[in-house]
Amino acid sequence: MGIRRLNLGNVDIMISFPGGMFRGLVGLAKANGAGQAEHVVPLPAKLVTESPEARALQQRVDAIEWYHTLDLGNDVVTPGWFDLRHLLDQYPIPSRLDGKRVLDVATFDGFWAYEFERRGAAEVVALDIDSFAEVDMNPRIRRQKDSAYFSRKTGEGFALAHEALHSKVRRQVCNVYDLSPERLGKFDFVFVSDLLLHLMNPMKALNNIASVTAGQAVIAEVYDPHLPDHLMKYESGEGHNIWWSIGLGALRQMVDDAGFRDVELCNQFKLGYRGQKPVLAHAAFRAFA
């Protein structure tokens, strides 16, 4: 990616483009004294003007490994592993959350927390672990990691997005196993997604989530469409810290057994890594306290 300055009469613009593209602009002429262009070649759609602020923000974004794809404004979008923006309508989230106290469990870069804030929530608490040392990891794999791995702090992407979006979301360091009403109070709306398969004890997490839900919760999780009825497959925490493949019936039963009053399966859809074919089957449940 490069940046060039073009002078159009008495106007300078900064243009960002892939290397070598500038040669394709040879037909672009400076404006004449009357302000009319003698001959202009249409600019490719991806060429954009960039402010110094946008360039500085992009440099900071490029230094971080992102889980979520977030639009930070100024034409800066984070290169997250997952881009969920086109799937928002698949999640049974109220269009407005005005006046609500909201909890985003396992927030990572904060995509959902910032979305809830955008929908008018009065307070959004974004829950996350403090460092990689708290990841639910198979002891055999844990022994293979060095101290530098476990000392890595989480929340770098969240902090940059928080600053760029001028957000008031509050990030709360708390393991889902320690979540309780005594610690954080109760919430009108609670959200958790793509967490249970990464936990040794997903039922403990669901019990705790139910305990802090005063209104409704949305639980959106990966399930294995090849597992019948209420079956689960033990995966040992190997490969991206995946402990379980969960059948749809088992996932539904787990949410039912967590302590919610009423559970509804709202949507089933597929999700994939950004730019790749969607292959991960997801189920989105709405559960009421």
C-alpha cells in the first residue's frame, strides 16, 4: 500500500493505493484555470483520501492481531479473523437497548459490546480474562508453552477500539467461572457467543450466566450438525483450545438446564473465517430469567 499526493489545480489530495497502481493514472490532468479538468481517468473505487489521523490509526491497527472485524471510522477497518457485520440480523438481539444494563461475556476485541452501545444501552460491561494464563488449556499443551505466552495480556484491540469509537463501555476483568450477582450485579440483557466449546466446564459457565440475567440472554454457539440427539464429543482441548463438539440437542438441553425460565431456538446459520466459505454451524438461543 502506498500514498501519493496529486495536485488538481490548486487542490492537493492524498491517495492510498496498492503498489504500482499509480501508473494507471497517467491520463489524469491538472485542472485548468477555469477549474475544469481537461481529461480525467476515473479513479479505481478503492482509492480513498486519507487524513493524517486515519493513517496514524491504521498504523496502530496493523500492529495488533484482531479477532473481530470492527469499523473504527475514518475508513479504518480492523482485519479480524471473523467479520460478523453482515450477520447481525441472525442474532436475536433487540434493535434498541435504551435504558438497559448489558453484559457481553468474553468480549475479546469488543465487537458486540460496541454494537450494544450503538443500540442505546445505558451501560455495557464487557467481560474478559486478564491474560492468556487464564485460558482453559489442556495441561499437556500448557506444559509446552513458555512464560512469555502466559504473560501476554488481553484487551489491546479492545482498548484501541474503545479510544477510536469514543466509547463508554466498561471492560471488566473477570473469568466466566467467577461471574456472579455478588460480583457484578444483574443485567437486563446478557450475551455470549462462541465460548462454550473452549471451556472445560461449559455448564458452570452457563449456570453463572443465568445467575446474572435479570431479563433475557442470547447464547449463540457453534454446534456439530453431525452429532444426533443430545450427544457431545470430547475433543481434549486440542486445536484452538476446543474441548467439545456439541450436538444441537445437547446445546439446547444445556441452556435449558442452566436455570433459565424459558428457552427459544431463534436461528441457525453458518459462520466462517473472514473471506472464507462459512462452514461453522451456529445456533442462536434466546433465554429468559
